Amino acid sequence: MNTVAETASGSQSVNLEIRTRNLVKNYGHVRALDNVSIDIPSGTIFGLLGPNGAGKTTLIKVLTALIKPDGGQATVAGYDILASPFEVKKRIGWVAAEVILDDDLTAWENLWLQAKLQNLKDWTDTARKLLDYLGLSDRADSKVKEFSTGMRKKLEIALALLHNPSVIFMDEPTIGLDPGTRRMLWDLIRGINRNYGVTVLLTTHYIEEADALCERLAIISRGKIVAAGTPSELKSRVKGELIEVETEGVTDPSPLRLLEGVREVTGEGNRMIIRVDSSEETLPLILSKMNTMSIKKINVQKPSLETVFLDITGTRIDEEQQMDIRKFYANIRRARQ
């Protein structure tokens, strides 16, 4: 029942596991999703890349039928999220950023509880195979509170796969993990996608993670999809290299625009982003036209997903993250007044 995408001529092309058109979600005066449209082919690992507060979790909650959108349409696993929310829920799994396991139960008891919640009948054989695949067979009767972080994540994935879903949503699954555990989880995600044929929608604010894992991805910023494609396609959008310069005071960008090799100068005040053909050749020319004593920071960005985000939004993903945190605490202060 998967949605089938059509080419311009009307012929059938690729099966879509998830399809959204102009999804809107508002929280009061804040628009968390702003006409979000994405296509996710069946059997792929699709990434949603953006800072905290960009709308990633809101989109997952809409697609898993936990909250209703204020506008737009979406289908998941062939079912409309508004017309058939229970059919959608039967066909999806979810691995959350936070731990959802019961520490006082064993691994097997957690699986049993999941089977009861989903009203599964013949689940024990599947559970044993999952524990074996994930390397947890010898810890089936151990309490979860004795598990390492990596083992907990493995068990959460087992719970998400227990009912044989066609889609798994992973909301910031590696947040807070050490680099070794994070890479172990990357291998595991690739494995379940390949061996179980499950479509994975992964949200992340880690540039490296999106680049390493995702066959296709969409960049989301402040509720809007600002770019989508394969990592290679997105990187190819950035022509040349970006030089980011921050100065003590306001700098006139006019002389820099006249330099050979400079394609564009954007920004205002004490911060500029200079697009050049080659940073090695052009940076000395740029410095010759500036008061070097006033320069606080110079950052060179070669084509990457980071430069794509910087090029489209004018900020780096970690800077948007900081703005989101400041906005959060500002809202808290206003609520207390």
C-alpha cells in the first residue's frame, strides 16, 4: 500500500514509504512546521538534519499520529495519518532520544511488555532472533539497570522491531553517546536497514552522522525544509569555498567584492561570509584589504553539509542551536514574570 511517486509524464517510478505535502503545525503563535513537503523512498535511511528547535521532533510526532497537523497531508506506510492513524501505528517503530526501557525488568520482560502493549500473539521466536542478531542473547534474563548505554540502545531497537514494522523513526538516537557507542549504533542502523528491509527516518543535529548514514536527507531550519537530496547533491550546491570572518567592529565589505576570486560577500556588521573559488589563493588577498588587528576569527569551510547549512541559512548549525537555547530560557523567564 505504499504511495507511488509519479514522474512528470505520469508513469510510476519509486515507492514512497513516507510522503508529506505542506504540513503545518502551530504551537500558539509559533509555527513549528511551515509547509513541510518530503518524499522518503521505501527501504532507505533518510535523515532530517537541523538544530534543536528546528521542528524535527514535531514532524516525527505528526508522522507517528501522536499529534495532528494544523494543515497539509501525509501518508506513512501507505496510510493517511489523519484518516487511518491506527493503521499507521501498526506499521511503525520508534526509537526515542530518551531511554524508554524499564530498568527493573529484564531484557526479556521488556520485550514481553512490548508484545502485550501491541497485542502480539506469536512474538517469542521473533524476540529470540532479535536478541541473537543484536548480541544480547546471553543477557536476556539480566535486568536492564545492569546494561551499558550501548546495550540499552540495542534493546530499544529490538523493541521497535518486534512487530516487524516497515518504518522505524529514530529521534536523535545517538545524542549524548560517546563516539565509540555512536559509531556502533551507526553500524547497527545500517544493518537493520539492510537485513530487515526497514525504512529509517533519522533526526539528528550531527553533521557527521547525517553524512555517514543517510542515503537522502532534508535540512530543516525554523520549521522549513530549506534543502533536500543526497549528501553529494547537497554538497554540489555550494560553489567554491566559504570564508567566515568576524571582526571587532563593523567592516566595509565593498573592497573585498572587487578582489579576484571572490564570488560573493554576504553578512553585515562585524561578521561576513565570503564565497571564493579557492581559499588558499584568495585569503591572503582578503587579509591585505583588512585591518588584521581587528580580526577576531577566521574560519574556512570547504564543501560539506556544514557549508550547505551555512550557505542557505547564513548561520552554522551550532549557532542556531545556541539561539534556540537562548530563546528557550527567554520564554521561561517570561513565563515566570
